[in-house]
Amino acid sequence: MSDAPDGPAQQGVPRRRRRPGRRPGLWVAARAAVGVVAVLLLVITGTEWVIKSNADSGIQARSVQAVDTSDANIATPTATVTGPAATYPAENILLLGSDSRAGANGNAGNTNSSVDTSVAQSDTLMVAHIGADRQHVTVLSVPRDLEIPAPTCQQWSNRVVSGVDQPVTPGELWKITNAFAVGGPACTVKAVQQLTGLRIDRVIGIDFVGFQAMVDAVGGVQLDICAPIIDATLGTVIPTAGDQLIHGDTALSLVRAREVQGDPTGDLGRIRRQQVLLSTLLRQVTSAGTLLNPSTMNAFLQAFVQNTYTDNVTIDDLVTLAQSFGTPDPTRVTFYTLSTHVSAVNPDGLAPDTATAAAVFRALLNDQPLPDAPPASAAPTATGSPAAVDSSAAAALSPVNAGQPTCA
């Protein structure tokens, strides 16, 4: 990986200096990852919790303003869903993370005391598309190094919006991760809507403490490890291959690691491990043993509401959404990585594979199956091993199915 500071690929937005004791890209994956599980758990279970009022107040206390359904970047579907499938509106939920080192999060990432806690960044984002027929959920992962035309956003810091637009030079490119650093969740929503044409309906982000607490709340995750996971920055994350129980601290390192021996370049190996861990966690959390255990469900929900920031999200909203799915079925969830290639402008950046990306965005916009993707109930076509992950269209069209996860 390059040691160049992260930031916009061209002049206009000052590149941020790397902070001591910290490497960009390691810190944020966990929150977006568990944010997906939290949403999908609520979506496909419909569980009613006795602590609903406390959960709601916790969510509202950490709300942000990010959703913008009047954005001119939002495209109009070209296909119309009719009949029983049109009973509900399709929804797109943006899952992301912020790496503020303030509070308890300062102890959750091997960071040192000199790190500036006033600035937050996001290196991982996912869009969970919930079909109008309530028969499928597609989770689209967007690599942090994807280069996009710089959106015009108001500057912010730790949920405080300045009201001043960040100046942008015509033709300027940013890595999509930089949108959060400049303008927070609202800027990330704008960047995603500009990239995909999709309307973002809700936003959920989660932090270090929440990730570890949610994994530990269910007693850890039983995961099949393809090979030892040794990272150039984190060291030995998991020393041996095989089926093993992964607890919160190890799971955090697993989804943070982005310099693993044998990985492809860029963030694609880490994204693949996130998807496999999430599909396994989702399957485990929706099992009868977890759903019928009030203590476990309460701990999981409390970890979620106490460590997230959201927009347009209440427990009532999520329960209503959940009930529209009926019986819990994690096989309805498919994880998918946007197909990319190395940018011709910046060798440290990625550009979308134009033809494939356009087809994916069009399918989600029109609430249709992804191109060449198997049915959600079918076995996954990818091996899930790091060697099988690359930036080609073929690899991107090998979704991870939540019902039958592969090894990490």
C-alpha cells in the first residue's frame, strides 16, 4: 500500500496528514460492517423489544441530518413494479462508520493519546437495498479508494456543520472516503447518490465500541477461516485456519485488516472478509437460539442503539420494515462488491468498471436482480478466499449469500 496521505486525488481539498499511531483504512470497517447486521437483523426478524422506548430515545439522541431526497442526483426508475410486489416501497439504507477517537472509542483501536479527536473519517460504506417485494436484500460494498467527482458539501466536524461550502475545483477528484472527512454523513449521502443515482432513505453509522459489544452480545461468531490472517500493520490477527469462535476484539481486527498477506491490492480482500463475517453473523443472530433469548437480544439491541448515529431511523420504522418481511430468512440477503479497476489518474485510487457498475446501479434503481447474480437462496458462487478476490467484473458478480457463507 502507498504511504501517501489520503484525501482528494487532485488539488482543491487539502490532503490530511496521517496521524501518529494510526493508518487510514484500518479503523472504520467494523462499524459499517456491524451496522449492516443490525439493520438486517431488525429488518428480517420483526422482534418487539420491551426496552423499545429506551432504544428509541438512544437513537434519537445520536441523530444526524444527512438524508436529502430532493437531491438532483437521484435518478428516476425506468421500470415500474406492479402487482403484489408493489405492496411496499423499495428502500436504500446507507451503512457507514466514523473513526472519531473521542470517548471510549479511543481505547478500541490501538491508537495513541496524540491522535486528534476532533476530526472523523469514514473508509468503508455499504448500501443495503431492500426490495419492494420484501423477498430480497442486496448489500452493495463500495471500496474506500473509489475516485469520484468531488461533490460540493458543507464542512463539518463531529456532527457540527459549519454552513460553509468546501471549495471544489472543476474536474477535481476525491476518493469517496474523503466525502465524510469533509462534510460528514450528508456529504457521503450526496457522493453515493451522485455515484449511483439511488435515493438514500436512511443512514446508520456505528463505532468501535458498538461493534465489539454486538459481536460479544451473541457470544462471538463461529467462523471458518480459510488461512492464517497476518496483517502488516496489525500483526497476526488469526494464527490458524479452520472453524473457530471469534470474539469482538478479534472480529474487529479481522474486518479492519487491509494489508493481509495474500490479499489483492486495494481494499477488496478486507471487503470480502467483512462480507463473509457479516453473512455468518447474520445467520447466527437470526437462529432460534438467539431470537428466543431475551437477554441476548436485549444486549445486542442496546449495543446497537448506544453506539450508532442515524438519520430517519426509529425503532418503530425498523420494526414496521421488519414485519413486512415475515419469517426470518437470512438466505434472502446477498452481499456484493462494486467492480473496479486501478484508476488511470491516480495509481493509488480505483475507478468503477463502467459497464458493470452502470448495470448494477440500474438494477438496484429499478429494484431488479443484479446482473448474472444467482437467486438469493442459491449457493454462493465465490470461494471467499483472499486469492479469489480481485477487482474484475467476474469477481464482483460472485455474491456472498447470507444463508450459506463461505470461509474468511
